[in-house]
Amino acid sequence: MQRRIFVKSGALALVTLGLSPSFLRRTAFGAEMLRGAVATGGKGKTLICLFQRGAADALNVIVPHADAAYYAARPTIAIARPGAGAAAAIDLDGRFGLHPALAPFERLWKERMLAPVVAVGSPSATRSHFDAQDFMESGTPDMKSTRDGWLNRYLATSGTCEMRDARCEVTAGPGTLTADASAFRAVAMADTTPRILDGPAAAVAMSSLDNFAVVARGGDVSDRLEALYRTGRADVVHAAGTDTFEAIRQLRAANPLQYQPQHGAEYPRSQFGMRLRQIAQLIKAGVGLEVAFADVGGWDTHVNQGGGTGQLAARLTDFSRSVAALVQDLGDRMDDVVILTMSEFGRTVRQNGNGGTDHGHAGAMFVIGGSLAGGGRVHGTWPGLEREQLYEGRDLALTTDFRDVFGEVLRGQLGATNLGAVFPGYRQGERLGLV
């Protein structure tokens, strides 16, 4: 392969992720495994993580309609109790309900595919979006020195790959990489690699399947590739480039532009909807996808948040329709898929003077899957919303650490056995019975 072709090829125009020889070796190994995965159908378990960036208002997402203090604190933006019209909450269990814009989730609840978690989040007291997102993605609250994300640590500790003579040799043991491992084992539908997937294990970030690129942070791509070609081992660069092109060929064989969702699924035409559509396509293509990630912004509702209708409702409509379409599109494949939603923190219990809410503390999550042990139940301990029950007198108190949810999902869905390495310094609490 000529250096000029390697550098300027459109398929590799954004290859970064550090661009060390070790990454190229992992890429070559991953592409080799991809061929085996495609040949065998690439079947396995998949975890899809969805990040609602901006701090979604948990109290209007999962509505505590049996708590009178909720209505006292939100005279104009509270969601009406179930039965009070089209803009009222959708009752779940007599205590909690869904925002009416989450109507597509009602079927998932009835089919026991939906497990909401209340009063969950980070124990950190920060109200900074940047810090709170960083802590949730690193899995180490209040530790800014953590360099990698918890999903990457899972990938790095679930199998061992030792480099010998520029080849990756997989050792035996629990979680060992098999022929189902692939260059697309971990994929983020994003323009850059998210914090949660940063680390030593190879991960792919792409804005879309029809314009596939491996992307990451910083530096001029052409200059870095040329420097690598000059300083790296030629055989490694050649092998990595060839096998990466093969991985791209296998992916494009699925013909992203001609993909048709199944089972009557209709994705919103939003960026988020299209990214979930492409995650479904990757799962169906059998490329060995184990971990997928996507995020969606617009949840920082300081002004004119609205109640059953309005700004938040619009965000939830796109969110729920996109997720519900993904579930419908996958059909029976959902038995092997779990979707986990998260947001960096919740919002204040009391509405502010601008008809919105400010940065809070505990939030809410959804766990969605075709074979959940805890589907059709609301999980977590409700702390109450009376003033003396609030965190710092203003926020929903935390009763479930986000690492308990993440750890349980990793263990139950992906068979993780080394949670101490994934969440260093944290001892898992009581199981919620989600997965």
C-alpha cells in the first residue's frame, strides 16, 4: 500500500484514536476477527448506552404523581395526575407515571421490557455539566485524574490480548475474545470518541455508516498519519490499513443507504433517530457489536420548560419515538439487547421564576430489554419530596449510586466478572434485580 493512498483514502480520512502502532495492531486484529464474525453471523449480547446530555428533569420524566409535594413545588410545570386528560401522566404502578410524551414507552412497560430507576445518579455534589458528565462517563465520581471511561475499562478487562511479533494473541480465561470479537466490538455513533469509551481498548466512533470513519481527539489527521508511516513499522501499517479496508468493505456490504427498518418501525428523521437506526443496522449486520453508544443534547431546561407540552415534551417525544423504533425494528433480537439511558444529574424540585428548573442532584434512568428480570417494575428507593427529605434542601436525594446500575447491567447482560477493575475503589451495593 502506498503512503499517499493510505493517507488520502476517503475511507481512512479520519483514522486517529491516538494512532500508535499498538492501536493499528489492535485494528488489524479486530478486522481479522470481523471476518470470522461476519462468517458466523456475529450473534451475541449487545449493550446500548444512551446519554441525555444537559441534565434531564427526572421528576417530569418519571412523574411521582402520588407525592403531593411534587405538585406544591411545581405549580405550572408539574405533569397532571393520570386521568386528567391528554397531557396527564401515564400511570405505571399507582405511584409513578411517565411523561405523556413518553407514550411510546407504555407498550414496553406493559410487555415488561421497561425498568425505570428513580432517585439514581452520582454521589458527587457537583452541579457542573462538564464535571458531572465526566464523572458519570469515567465511573469515578469526584476523581478528575481518571483517564479512561468505564465502558472502555470493561472492554479492556473482559479479555486479554498480548502483542507478540506485531500480532495480537488472545489468552484463555473468562471473557476471552473469540471469533465474534470484531473491529466493531465497540461503536459510538458520534463525531468524536466519547469520554465513556476513552482508553486502551479499541473503539470506533462514526457520524454515520455511509461515511464511516474512526475518529478521536486532536491533531491534524494527515500529518499524524504521515508521521506514523515514517516512524512505525511498515508491516504493521500495511497490515492495519489492509485489514481496516476489509472491515469497511464488510460494513458497506450491508448497504447502509438501502437499509429498510423492519416490523413497521418508523424512526424520527432527527440526528438521534438516525443514529439509533444505524445501531439497529449494525446489530442486524452481524459485525460483532457488543457495546454501542449515542448521545442527545437539549435537556438543560432553565427557561420555559413546559409541563405536559412544551420544550421538554418535544425532547422526550423525539427520544421516546427513536428508542421505541429501535426496539420495534430489532424485534426478537431484543432478547439479546439491553438499552441503558443516563443523564449527568437531575434538576431542582421547585420550578424557578422562568418557568424552568435548575441544576439538581439525583436523576432517573431507564433499562430496556427483551428479557429483563425487572421489567414492568419501578426500581429504586423513593426518598420523598418534602423539604426535610431533599438533598441540600432543594434537590431529589440520591438513594441508588449509578455504578450499582451500570455494574448490574454489565454483569447480567455482558457477563462482566471484574467489576472492581471497571469501577475502581467502589463496592457494588445491593442488587436491584434489573437484568
